Amino acid sequence: MSEPRPVRLPHGGTLNCDTCRNDVFEEYRWKLQTTGLTFFNLDWANRDATCFVCTSCRRIHWFHL
Ligand SMILES: [Zn+2]
């Protein structure tokens, strides 16, 4: 976990919370590797997910980066 901060997206612009329009997020990196994903032929998903948690309403915004 890193210090809460504004998030700049790869395609440009900054991330705003879908729910409360806050622009400060905590960043997490979560592994998506599970045998369940392999069973469903989703090996392409075996990458890290980057998750930004809104510091205001706690909504999680997922990115597959
Ligand atoms: Zn929010």
C-alpha cells in the first residue's frame, strides 16, 4: 500500500471516483493467479490487478495493468 494520492491513468487524465468524485486513492497490487482461472481458460488473466481504493467512500476501482 502506498500513500493516498491522485491517480494518473495510462491513457491520460486522472481517476475520479465513480461514486463520490473524490480523486485521492490508495493503491494496491493484487495477484490474480488462481487455479480456478485456469480451469475457466482464463490464463490471460494471470497478471496483477491494480486496485485503487477511494479514500472517501472506499469504492474499489480495478485496473488490469
Ligand atoms: Zn468515492
